[in-house]
Amino acid sequence: MTQTPPADRPVPVRKVKRDTLVAAICGAVAAGMVGMSFAAVPLYDWFCRTTGFGGTTQVSTLAPGEVLDRELTIRFDSNVAPGLPWRFVPEQNSVKVRIGEVKTVYYKVINDAPREITAQAGYNVTPPQVGLYFHKINCFCFTEQTMKAGEARDMAVVFYVDPAIVKDSDQESLNTITLSYTFFPMEAPPKPVATTEPKEQKRL
């Protein structure tokens, strides 16, 4: 004998409240994850700059108070990301500097494209542990660079190696640091559109 299925019964109020609570918790977790993903970028950047993690260099406004006799060789590496039609080379492949000595070097950059392009350079040093002691006072990498079609430019970086490095026993055998840059294309900001005020209509 076939039984007739029971009629739909109303959902208990307790179950509705429980489902609503679960949905609210899931929504809050998702929103929190999105917020953490946005916060992770500046926090990671701060961490790298503070600790020199991954070869991230430091930024200074003043020269150190002393220059030591110990010399280091600083090598320069230059790269451009795929799709960026720029030529980017150091004017010197390497220089010798004393620890604490402020040094200025230049890179030559040429935009081979028939259009204006904006790009910015990412950077690091190797060995990565030396990032904590490699200080830049000024650098083209601090800001975006916009170059017109065919434009050539000399871009400077002013740096020194912190004398505190001699107190780090792990760096006693260090004799060479490689400073590496890679230019990445940036989306240029839209140019403002000129606005004109409507002319007054002539009265009949």
C-alpha cells in the first residue's frame, strides 16, 4: 500500500536562527579574510624594510658618522620585465666602496617604444641578509618613472653600507654585494580632459 507523503511542515524557529547565525559567521570570516589580504601588503612591506628580509634595502636621509677602511665590491644588475620596451643598463658593472662611504652611481634608461610609458623599478640585494645594512639615500626606484617615446635618461642611486655590518659575525667573509633592479610597467594615470563651459545661448 502506497503511503501519502506527509504535508510540508513549517521549519522550526530554532533551526532558522541557527542557519542565520552560521551564515553571518561565514560572511564575517570571508570579510575578515579580504581585509587581511589588503593589510598583508603594507605589513609585509614594513616587515621587509625593517628586517632586510629577502634582500630589501633600507632608506636613510643622512650619511653614517664614520667611514671604515674595509672595502666591498658592489655589483650592479639591471633587468626589465617582459613586455616593457626599455633598455636599462648600469654605467658601471661594479665599484669598490669603503664601508660607510656614500657613493653615487648611474643607470642609463632608454624608452625604445613609440609611445610614452610609465614604469617603476623593484629592487633587492644579495646576499639577502645584507639588506639590513644596505642604505639608500636617494634612488630612481623610489618613484614611478614616465619616459616619452625615444627618451634617454641617466638615473642615479645614492647609497652606503652601514658600518654596523662589521659587528655581524655572519658577514665577516663578505666581500661582494649585488644590487639588482627590475623595471615593471605601470598603468599610466589618465590625463585630465579639458572642460569647456557651455556658451550662453543667444537671445532671440
